[in-house]
Amino acid sequence: MNIRSYPLLRCLLLYKRTPVRFWLSAALFALANLMLAWQQGMIAKAVHDVEQGVAVVVDSTGGLDVSVALHWLFIIVDIATGRALIMYFVGWLSLVIQQDLLGHLREMILVQVQRLDLAYHWLHGAGEIVTRTTRDADKLRDALISFWRQVVDTSFIVIAAVGFLFWYHPLLGVGPLLLTLTGFYILFRQTDHLVQLDRAVGQAFDGVNQDLTEGVNGVRVIKAFGLESSRVQRFEGQVRFFVQQALEALAYSCSRIPIPQFVVGLGQVWVLGVGAYLVSQQQLNFGELVAALLMATTLVFRVEGVGRVMQVFADARSSAGRIWELLDAVPEITGGNAALTEQRPLGISLHNISVLPPGGGNAVLQNCSLQLKPGEVLALVGATGSGKSTLASLLPRLADADSGHITLDSDVNGINTQQALNELKLEDVRRQIHVVPQEGFLFSDTLAANLRLGAEQASDEDLLWALRMAAADDVLTRLSDGLQTKIGDRGVTLSGGQRQRICLARALVSHPAILVLDDATSALDAVTERRVLNNIRNLKQERGQAVSVLMIASKLSTILLADRVLLLAGGKIIANGSHAQLVAESAEYRELLGIEDGE
Amino acid sequence: MASNPVPAIRVMSDIELEEMLAKQKLQRSMFWRLLPLLRPVRHFVLGAVLAEIVLVTLVFARPLLIEQVIDHGLVRDLTGAYSLDTHILAWVLAGMCVSWAGRFGLAGVSQYLSGSAAIRLLNSLRVSVFNHVQHLSVGYFDRTKSGRIVSRIDRDVDALEPLLIQGPPEFLSAMLRSVLAGILLWLTSPVLFFSLASIIPLLLLSTWLFKYLAQSNYARVAENRARFTAHLVETVAGVRMIKQTGQEDSNRDRYRVLIRDFINALIRNTLMSGWFTHFTSILTTLGMMLLIVFGGREVALGHISFGQMAASMFYVFMFLGPLQELGDLFERYINGVASAQRIFLMLDTQAEIRDPEQPQPFEDIRGEVEFKDVVFSYHPEAINPVIRNLNLKVNAGEVLAIVGPTGHGKSTLVQLLTRFYEVQGGAVLVDGKDVKSVSSMPCAAM
């Protein structure tokens, strides 16, 4: 049996983490239901005593002796109390191990999210991964709760109830047993269809949600084009479709689910008929008949809830499948073992790099070679979609090339050394080569915590220094709580330029040897931009921390700050030189920057 | 907007908003606003109520039928043995089959009626809330987190279901079962009724205690849950930065702490509220035993038959069960009211920027734009407005470039022109007409 085709079972197998507590829980559930049967048996005896006139005796003087009845009351309430205590304890115990399992699974998902390559994230999208970790994990939680409350408890109650009836008389038990099994069988048969209907409803609702989110998040565009009415109409259409699907599913479940419930209910009718017959045959007394009927009623109502559980499980099954799909994915980028020799300045070279898009098609980069010399400030320009950002992701190995190789170069005192990037430890590579994207991500935390991401030990002075270097000191003065101000999604709103400068400062705090600015100064004006870049250039003298910079640029002001400019087109570097040289020599360059010929 | 410096104004968190709403006394007007919503589906709700009434009647037939078998179906002869009256038994068994079929069949009918009423009603409400939101001004979206808006239309609308649709039939059915069981017990023997009713004070007391303990902890569980979910969502969004800075391990550790906090809060909550169901099961057993003791006395005294006592044992669940459900119903009712309040709060929000009563005709725009003494600030109480007495004229057909450092109001000008925001002083004129005086639709043409 291949465990991979049973995703839900695979989740349940995680209970191996807590084997003692798992089996203890199961045993206690069994014990509690055994006690329920015991309690019913005692009630039967008490009722029998009532019928026989033993429980309450009227003596000759007309006085009442209730001692036997009270005796039964104490015994039975004691059993009920003991049972309640066990149930309370096992409720706690099963919750603890269930949450342990879920917490473990949640952590596994987070670790996997962090471990998987960016390529996986791009391919699957943040929305899908978040759904895995929230909605799918919740469905699984529902199934795990049902596992204890319904599956374990209900199967024990069926066993206890049927066993109880068999104990009185085999004829009494055989009917409810067969009828309950038939009911379950019908329910299983219906589940498949129910799940299909449910899935259709879920998909229809996703459509509603999609329109809803777009309507709220894209409100500016909608208003700019005056689309309000047509969006509402579209939304109405989605809702109408959802209503139609939901009604269909409702009609099916309301008309079919009662059938198995009725079949199980017939068990009680059987107990009454056969029980009455057995009483007439003197094989059963009235107390036992009443207790048997009470037990059959308990059985019917416990089984009533099973229909919903089937749905919960079917849902959880597909959710578990998706979760394991995520957990089973294997990251392709793995680090080497070699330590990075900490020599500065550091350069980097690409040798015949090719990158193919995941879905096939024209190569993004094709036999592309370029060199960032140690200590150099290099600008890389190219049309939108020419692969500049892809190239940037290759450097800290956030993505890997399909062919070609990358080396880290150092040139100290005329000694030239080269190290292959993929042989180095991943964490070393990423610490030394820092890419600042155009839209840097800020976590919902304090400004200080965001800045310290790459260097946990950095002092407040270090942070202030980095902010000053990134020309972000004026951002700081605007914040009410200084470095301790909460920023990010749930904090203070920052403008694009402010965010970019904070991201630059964050990169500088970790003192990378190679800084890649992926259009990371696009929202800064030319004056600020120059100030920041001069600060970075001067790092060598000030701190002995020389930095080589690769700037992916689209603004002329940025390009003018570079020592050398490369032009990327068709997956290759097609021009290389100073800005003045390229303006003079490359027609593509002039076209890209909007500099007309002859100017 | 992205390039404008926005001073830090405090936005209310969801929890704070919820607390504020919870403190408000339930407005009486709320009820009158909710009631008309039910109008289009009133036949369904009435149908469901009717189905529940018939259902309850059928449920009560069962103990009576059992009583018939015990008292009349089994006849004790002189030797003390019982002989079976097959005729009565056959009738009773047929009646039982009908009772079970009706019990589950009518439950299906009632579920279908109330379910389809809910689907229709809630979704038409969803559309009208969406319609309202779509026409609110851009400023509203700046002030309100998009997640909160979405959850109004999504979750809050769904939370109305128990209040409007499930509530009435379920409440009625619960009351009916309890009251009927009480009456039948009373008719059998007032002693039986009182023996069972003596449990009620204990049951009510424990229900109250349960609500008190569960509610005080519930908010903390919800908050802890929101925290670790937010952390995870953020990890997915910022995974690139986590990889870049090598924060995988410390991020996981932080997540582990959040999950542990959540689990601890959840377990504490369960420990404090989990006793309730088990305690009520003890009370139910106690009720049944009191019934046996006092019923035994009545049987011994010859006040009631044994069959009557046996039948009344089946009333125990019918009598006490609904009382336990009431707490649950009440909780869902409270949740529904809170959601209704939030939805009405949103529906009461008016668009700040509205079309004039009689918009001026605005066709064949030439494209002459003029800013006249314009004053504007995103927050009217701010001391320094973004735009201060700006005068600017762009002739038709002219291409004008506006330059300036980051955050000095360049894009604000554009948003004032399309009337995303309203100027506080001066006017924005297109072809000499104030943008306030024309219909907003053609603004899209700009």
C-alpha cells in the first residue's frame, strides 16, 4: 500500500509523535462508552425493581420505603459522574495531542514555505500557498476534531449499544446492527455525490470572493473608468451562479440524508417489536425493555450526526492531499559546503548563463556573460521583460540558471581567486550578495526589527548609521516612536520612496560585499539617489567595507552614477562601456533611453 | 497616493472595533431594520416553522406508543406471564415507523426551507452591500483596511444566518419540545414534573457559568489564532527577504512560539468551558433517576401505571435537551447581532463625494484644466496642507510636465482632477466647469 495515496491517513499517522497518549485516549473513549452501557444496564435493573414493586414499597401502615430506589439513584449518578470525569479528561487529552499534531503540521508547512525555491512561489502564487496553510489546515483540523468526537466515540457507542442489546438477547441486537450498517453503507454511497456538489459550491464561492476582493482592492481603477455599475452586475452574476449551485447541493442533501437516518431509526422499532415479543416469552423483563429502547434511541441520535462527518472527512481528504503536495515538493537549489573567503572587494562573473521560462518558450537569458569587477559600480539596463530581474535573482541563488556557471571573484594584491557560486554555503552567499528589489517587503514589526533582519546583533547606532547612509534619516524623524515604530501591513503607512530607502538601509545594515539594486531607487529623486550612491561608494574609506554595486536601472539619473553600463537585450549583453561611449556607439541604447539620434 | 507622506493616524483594529460594538446597547431600531429583510422569504421561514411543529408532534408520539405496548400490548394473565396482543403491537410498530420517517423527513424539509431562504436572502444582501461599497469614495478605502471590508461582505453576511433564518424555527422547536414535554409530564403526574423540574435551577446556573467562562477566554483564542495566521501569511509574502537575509530559523522559532501560545490559550479555554457538556450529562442522569424514584413512588401508590412511568423516562431528554440548546442559540444570536451592527455601520457610511442633484451637461470635453486657489489635505485637521493655494492652468491640447521631489503632491493633483478627493478650498475646473458640478461618470474620460 502506498501511503501517498491516502493523504488523510498520512496525517493521522503523525499521531506516532505521541503514541502513549494516543492509545490512552482511545482506551478511555472505549471505557467511557462501556460505562454508558453499564449505566443503562443499572437503569434497567432499577426500572425492573419499580415494575416489580421493590424499588418503592408501601408497607401496611401506608408508609413509604424508598431505600432501594435511592440506592439505585446513588449508584447510577456515581457511574454518570465517573463517566463525565473520564470524558472531561479524555477531551483534554485528545485536544492536546490533536493540537500537537496540527501545530507540528503547521510548522512543517512554514519550514517548507521557507525552504522551497522562489520559482515554486512564482509558479504557485502567494494566494495558493496561503490557502494551503489557512483553509486547508482548518479543514484538516475539523476532520481531526471529528476523528475523536465522531469516528472514535461513535464507533465505540455503536459497539457498546449493539453489544448491550446482544447481551440481553441476540435477536434484540441483530436488527439494529444490520440496520446501522445498512445506514452507513447508504451514507457512504451518497458522500461522493455530496462532495462533488460541495466542491462545485466552493468553486462558485471562490468566484464570488475573487470579484469581491478585486472590487475592494481595485477600487481606484474601477472609479477611474467609471466601472462601478458593470462591476456590480458582474458580481450579481457570480452570486446568482453561487446561489444556484448552493440550492442544488442543499436540495440533494436535504432529500437524501434522511434516508439512511430513517434506516438507522428503524433499529429502535425493531427493538420495541422484538423486545415486546421477548417479554411475552419471558426472556426479557420490562426494565430491560425500557433500557434497550433508551439505548437504541441514543444510538439513532448519535448516528444522525455522521452524515455531516462524512462531508467533513471528504473535504479534509482533498485538503490533506494538497497539503502533502506542498510538503512533498523538493527544492532544487541546495547549497555547497565550501566556506566563502571573506576578502573584499568582491566581484562576480556570469559565464554563458541560460535561463528558460518554466512553461517553455524563448529563453529569458541565453549564453549571457557579464562581469562585475571588485569595487565597481555597474549599471545594467534593458527593456521591460528583458530578464534583468531574473538575472538579479541568480546572484544570491534565489533562482538557479539552467546552464552556465557563476563565480565570485576577488583580486587582492594582484592575486586573482575565483570560487564557484554553487559550491559555497547558501547562507554565506546570501549574506554577501544582497538584492534589494523595487518593491521591498517590510514585515509587520518595528522599524528596528525590520532593519535587523540581516544582522541580528546590530546596535541602534548601526541602524541609525544605515538609515543615514540610505538618506532615510528624515523618514525616521517623521515616525512617532522612532526605531520602535510599527511598520508593515498593520503599521504606519509609508510612501514608495520611504519604503525603498528603508529597504536600502536594511541591506546596508548586513554589510553585503555585493549590493544588487533591482530598480530599488526608482521612487527617489535624482538628488537623494546621488547622495545614497555616493555614501555607498565612500564605504571603503569609512569602514573598510568596500561594496561592489550592480544597479538595474531605468532612469537616466541612476545610470549616470555608474562607472560602466551594460545593455541587456535578447538574453545577452549587447553593449558595454561608459554612458558616453554607449550613447555614441549603440543605437539600441539611444533608443532605450529615448535619446534621439544626432542629439 | 503612494507617493504622498501620510501622517500616522491610528486606525482601529478589528478587535477594538468589535469591543466598541459589543459595548453599545442593542438598538431597538436594529430589529426593525432586520425585519424587512425577511419579507421576501417569509413563506419559507413560515414553512420551516410549520414543519418543526409537525415534527415535534411526531417526536412526542413515540413515548406514547411505547406506553401503549407496555400497558395494553402485553397483557398479564393469571399465572403472571405476559401474552402479546399482536394487533396492538402491529399498529404501534407502524406508528413508530411513521414517527421516525416523519422525524427525519420533516427535518430535511425544514432544513431545505430555511436553508434556501438563507441562501436567497443572504446573497441578495451580499449584492446590495457590495453595490454600496463600490460606490463609496476613495477616501473610505484609505481609512478602512481592505480585509475588513471584504470580511463584512463575506463573513458578517454569513453570520446573519443563525439570527434571521435558523434562529426562529430552532428556537420555536426547542421551546415547543420543552414545554410539551413539561405539559405531558404534568398531565401524567405533577410529581413527575416537579422531580424533573428541580434540575432546572442547576442547569441554568451552570449554563450561565459556562457562558461567562467561555466568553472571557474566547477573544484571546481568536486573537492568538489571528496572530499566527498573520505571521504565516507574511512569511509567504516576504519569503524572498527571509531567504535573502537567512532568517529561516529565527522566523520558524517565532512561529513556534505563536503556535504554542495559541495552543495554550485554546487548551485553557477548553479546560474552563469543556466541563459543561459533561456536567449536563450528569444532571440529565440525575433527572432521570429522580424521575425513577418519584415515579416508583407514584406507581407503588397506584397513581400512575408502569407504562406511563416508562414513557415519561423518554421525556427527560426532550425536556432538558432544549434548555441546553438555548445557551447555544443565544450565543449565535449575539454573534449575528454584532455582524448586523457592522453591516449597518457600513451601509450607513455615505459616499463623501456625490454627484450633484442636477449635473451640468459635460460633453465634448476640450481638455482645458484649471486649478484655482486649490487647498487640499488628506487629513483636514493637519496643519500643513499638501496643496496650498495652487493656481495652474493647462490649455486644451497642451502637454504639461509636473516635476518635483518625492512626496510633494504631484499625484495628488491628478486625483483631485478625477475627483477621487474633494478640494478643501478653491476649485478644479475642466473647460471652465467645476468638477463638483458635473456628473462623475465622464470623469473616466480623463
